[in-house]
Amino acid sequence: MTAPLDELPYRPCAGIMLANMQGKIFVGQRMDRPEGTDAWQMPQGGIDDGEEAETAALRELFEETGVRADLVNILARSKEEHFYDLPDDMIGQIWKGKYRGQRQMWFLMRFKGTDADINIETEHQEFSSWQWVDAPRLPQLIVPFKKRLYENILSEFADLI
């Protein structure tokens, strides 16, 4: 049984806005969505106990995209954590009901590689496809419960993209 929502903590997470040299942003199509529904997102993932947010971000970037740390420059780190809550119907289905949502530290990274350096067919594949998109499109592509978070991150990093 899941604890009441207001008693559940937020899962610590690192997120990556990966911008190529043309200022377009990497998004991946999530594999865990029902057929025919779009759910694009930027790379992100949990921060392990004792792990620094930047270390987690670089690890997650590699785990989800195959992009190595030497192929990126970190341009910025969000000034504060960004939060989102899961919709009520998803609590209990995700993360074994231990969290109400995520608290995320975000990093803007400049990708110095080529498209050939991206490989989403990783050991724990999360994306079925990927693309580069114009930054203003990000909030339109994400699931609705993360839209405000994406708008806030985009606003914070806009001058550096």
C-alpha cells in the first residue's frame, strides 16, 4: 500500500538539456508509452546515494544516449532544483510507490560530437527514437505533468542555448 501523497518524498534526479552546435535540443521518444502516444523527453535519471548531481547527469547521459562525457561541455547548472508531481493515477505504478514525483537538478550541456556518437540502443534502453528539436518546441513534446518544469528550465537556460 502506498503512503498518503503528502507523506511521500520526491525522488532526487539529474536532467540534461543537450544542445548541439546549432542550438537544437536532444529529445528521445520514451519506450514505456502506449502505442500511438507521443512522449518525448530530455535525458534524465535518478541520483544514487552519495552521488553528486553532475556525476549522475553524465552517467545518465551515457546510459540513455551513449554520449560520453568527453563529448560534452557543461555550460550551466540550474540555480535550484525543479520539482514535478506525478499524476494521481501514476503514483504507485512508478518507483514502487515510494515517491510523489521528482526533484531535479538540471544541466545544460553542449554536444561536441556527431550524430554517429549517439546510440540509444543501450543496455537499459529508454528511448525508441530520438531527434534534435528547436528549444521552444520542448514544452509541446513533453507529457503534460512535466510541461511547466520544461518551460522553467527552458527559460533559465535560454540565453546560453
